[in-house]
Amino acid sequence: MKHILIPTDFSDNAWSAIVYAINYFKNDVCTFYLLHTHVLNPSSLSSLSDIYIKNIRQQNNLQLKQLKQQITDSEANTNHDFKTIVKFVDLKEAVKDCIAENTIDLIVMGTKGVTKNKSLFFGSNTIHLVDKIKTCPILIIPDEYNFRPIKQIVFSTDLNRFYSDHEIKIINDFIYDNNAALRVINIQTKQPISELQHYNLSCLKKGFKDFKVNYHSVPNYDKKAEIISTFIKDLDIDLLIMVNYKHSILERFLNEPVIKNIGFKPQVPFLVIPDNQ
């Protein structure tokens, strides 16, 4: 059985993530955990009555119950069970608690929530989870994305880091589960590639040896974000995968001003594998 955590703020973007997850795992026995967080300011807790906090909890539980019913009415599947969780801490801490309490296999979430800013692709909650969650992969679903089967996967790497068996297995599982083809893209930052990069590439080839894989080396003519976006569009990619580690391409995307001006905007679901080495 798979255990899937889906944070929700009841926005349309969060609903898109739920629908994608249900369709992706339609043939799997799964427990989905619908998590809603309501942060109470610690400085005001002493002035809030127990009745007030109880009312907030009841309201949140009612919203989750209605959401669960909406899912059952529109996407009924006997393989799926849904549990609802309300926590009065920030999303990062709530997710960490849920992972520890329920042995979560995957987090599925939207790019941004209720307070949308159209100049951003990732909202602050998404960025914080990608940055702070180190024990569970995160699948990020673009706003208004319609589910389609995954046939082409791209894994973007600079080849400057050795990938662990655990990280390779996560990618292999997505390839196997979807009977998909994998494309590994390396955006060249230097010519020729170093001995270390050659070694890491050989390890990747060994790790992916049981699957159909194409390897692409792309000159760094333009911004890396634009290269990846163009690659996704031109080759009809269904899933983008990156490992988030120190000095990785993804870390630079999340910390550069370009991310705040649209820059990195994958048009397809985006799987982030955390660095837990």
C-alpha cells in the first residue's frame, strides 16, 4: 500500500493536485492523507479561548470532510482510502510530523495556493517544502494541469554529483510504473566534461541499465531554465525530475531572482527528490 500526503488550502490549484494524484494512482491501493494547516500566532495564543480554537478546528474538519466527499463523488475508486488531518503549525512542521507518523511515500501538491501571484510559478509554501523536506520526494503539479499518462520522463543533471541507489530507485520506480522512456539531460557548463562527470554519468547508465534511456548533452547557450522548458516542450515530456542538493541546478533556480520573475516554469508535473545523503 502507498501512503500519499496531499497538503490542501482548498484552492483550485490544490484540487488540481488531488485530481492528478488520484488519477496517477488509480490502479494502486493507496491511503491519501489530506492535510490542512491553520497557523495560530504564538503571541496571541494566550488570548485565544479554547472555544475559539475548537471552533477553528471544527470548521477546518468540516471543510476537509466536504473535500473528501467531493473526491468520492467525482473520483470514486475502491482502491483508495482518505484520511483528513488538521494541524495548528506551519506547513513545513506539519508535513514533517505527517511523514514521521504515517510513513509517507510521496507528497503531492500544487505550485501555489489561495494567495496566487501570477508573476510566480512556485508559491512560498512550495519553495519552503522543497528546501526543507529531506526525507520524502515531492511531486509538484502545475496550475490547471490536466492528467495524462507519463510516457516521457526527463531527468536534468549537471553530473557534478554521485547519485545514491535510493535516488536512482525513485526514478526507476517512476519509469517502471509508467512503462516510460527516460531522457537524461546535461546542460554543459564546461567543455569537455570532467573525469568526475564522466564517472557520475557511467554510474547513472549502470543504474538505469534495465530501461530505455536517451542521454542528451546541451550547450549552455541560454538560461538553464529556458533550455529545460524548451526541451520539455519540443520532446513532449510528461514529467520533469531533479534531485535537490547543495549547488544543484534546482537550488540555484530557487534562490536566484529569476524564479521570482517566472524564469523556471515547467509546464508538466515536477518531481523533486530530496538530498538525504
